[in-house]
Amino acid sequence: MEQAWDRFCSALERKIGDQNMEIWIRGTLRPEAIAADRVRLRADSKYYHDWIRDNLLRDIETAWAETMGRRVEVEMSWLGAPADEAPVPLARRSATNLDRSRTFENFVVGKCNEFAHAASIAVADAPGQSHNPLFIYGSTGLGKTHLVHAIGNRVLARSGGNAGVYYCTAENFFAAMVRALQTRTIQEFRERFRTEIDVLILDDVQFLAGRDRTEEELFYVFEAMRAEGKQIVITADEPPRSIGKLEPRLRTRFEGGLLADVQPPDVETMMAILASKAATLRLDVPSDVQYVIAQRVRNSVRELEGVLNRLSALHIFYGQPISMAFIQDRMGDIIPPPAPPPSAEQIINRVAEHYHVRPADIRGDRRPANIARPRQIAMFLTRRITNLSFPEIGRVFNRDNSTVQHGCKKVEADMKTDPNIRAEIEMLEKMCRGN
């Protein structure tokens, strides 16, 4: 059992990353029984049980399938669960494989995804009638999978649960086709799509590029479903023309539908997504923290979810309110603490480099204009950036208190009257601060 568990953990980590493994799996989830066709797991608490069940279901099932070489039923309970409560099968969802938590209602719309969102709603409201196939593309982690699950959930809701909606990744499609070939049931495999499925959602189709036999079977499925008026929804990282080794017949079929791209969100949209997901986790995230996190992970909604999951776990563990100080202390890799201000010596070196003089000249007694002016600016910036007093600055520059005050006042007055000087010194200040 231990070896199977280790293999499962390795497979799962490849799917969800070390961060999620550390927070939600290692030390919180343990195997109780592992058989050829059934696995029973136990979480440390109902909180972990519910979160893992609702967020890592698909990844856990796939990782166990890889570990055991076949699909297995996964059951899970929690430490302290009522004795008469049977373990809950993780595969509790219908055969549609849809994530029921991903809907249009909790999808945040911005300029980056508004066209793909509108196209998805149109398809969900009238499957098979227009935009067939719907091909949604964009970089990983931007919400494509959320949109296609929302399509499936809306179709099911509008049909009263009677529509045949089937979601699968291209990798799972490949695995199912291989099993059908091995068991000589390829005809039943094809017939299922023609007779049982009204809406096929195929995620990450680029995985099939170059797999000739699988592409051939997908072409048969595509043509059969289109002939029956069935809807096909596809996602990929790139548009069809950019997917290398994609079979030309499939490329032309994909391009014959509606192509909708999803772009990385701007900071405002990412903040709205963050606020929505934080509300789901019941996290109170201040706006300044939202802004900094949105800037840090603005290219991936999936990475944002990982940050929020980690933040939630840390918040629960330490029992402290979420603030900038909290995340700088506990999540320094995401938002590092502010760098210490530069020293007076570092400022002198930077100013000397900018004006092509020696740092020793700035500290020395010589008074030609090409040295006196940089010296005054270095004094001004040292006063502005550091916590040093005038006497302390004087000791650094080998000057008395009154000379330092005079130099700072002179630079400040020049900045008020000459915008070019002001711009130059502001630029120097940024350089000294490392911005």
C-alpha cells in the first residue's frame, strides 16, 4: 500500500503542484485501503475532506488511474466522521464529468474574455444550432475550462438534466480510445458519441496533435455528431492553425466553427476574479492586498487560485487577519517585504556614477561646479531617502550641519522653479531606490 500511495502522490503532484500538495494532501490525507478497483482515503477533518472533494476531485481520480493502470472508484471520509456514515465516493458526479461549481454566474467577465463568454452563452442556450464547433483558445490558466464547464452546466439545467453532456480532456479521450481498441469495442466507442451525447466538450485538444489514430477517431466522432446536429466545444492553448502536427482535416473543421480567444486579464479584472474567489473561500482580503496579488499573478487565474488556497490555509492555521504585513511575513515568495532603503554611501556612488565624478570628490573639499552640484544633490537625496539627520549626513559628507541644510534647500528650490531639474532628480531617486 505504501508504494502505491507514493506513486499516487508523485502523479498527483505533477498535476496540482508542490504548493497544493503541501497544503491540502501531505499530512492531511491518508490511505485506508487500496484494492485493484477501489481506493479508500481519510482526511484529517471535514474541512479538508470537503475542500479536497470539491477542488481536487478530477486530479485525484486521474492520478489514481495512472497509478493503478485502470479507472478505480475513490472513496473518502474524514477523521471523526460518524461511524454509520459510509465513505463518500469521490466520483459522486454524474457521467457528464462536469464540475458543477463552474457556472456563468461565478465567471468574472472582462475585456480579456467578454467575446468568449458571450459565444459560450450563445452555444449553451442553443446547442448545435450555431457556432458549431465552438473553439476557445488561450494560454493555460485563463478560464477556458471554467467557460466550457459553464456551458455544460447550463445545457443540463435548461434541459432538466435530460441532455447528454460529456466533458473530457483530450488525454482521457486518447486513453478511452486505446482501451476501446484493446478490447475491440471501437464501434461501441464511436456509437456512444453519436447516440448518447448531445454536447461533447473536449479540453486541451492540442494533446492529440501528431497522434494519427486518435485524430482519425476524433474526425469520425466529429463528423457523426455534426451530422446529427450535436454540439461540439473544444479548447486549446493556441488557435487551430498554430497547433503543430494537427491533422489538416481536423484543422479545417475546427476553423469552420467559431474561434474565440481568451487573453490575460488586466489588473482590474484579476482583482474582480480574486474578490469573487475569496468570497467563495470566505476570505476577507483587503483591497491593497488584492491589488498587489493581482499584479503578481495577473497572467494566470489558476495560479491566483493556488495563491488564495495557500492564503486560506495560512489564515486558518495562524488565526490572524489577512493584511499586507501578514502576507509579507507568511508568503514572502509572493509579496516580498519592502527592501531596506539604500545607504548614504550607495546614494553617493549612484550620483557620482550619473555625473561622471568620483565618490571621493563628492566627499572631498573641491568646489568646482561639476562637483559642488552633484554633492548638493547627493545630500538632498540622502536626506530624502534615508532616516539620517542633518548632522549625521554632515559626518558622511565631511561637512557641518549648516552646509548640508543649505545644499538641501538649494536643490529643493531649484526643483520648484525648473521642471527639468525636478525630472532629473526624481529619476535619480528612483535609481537610488532600485525602482
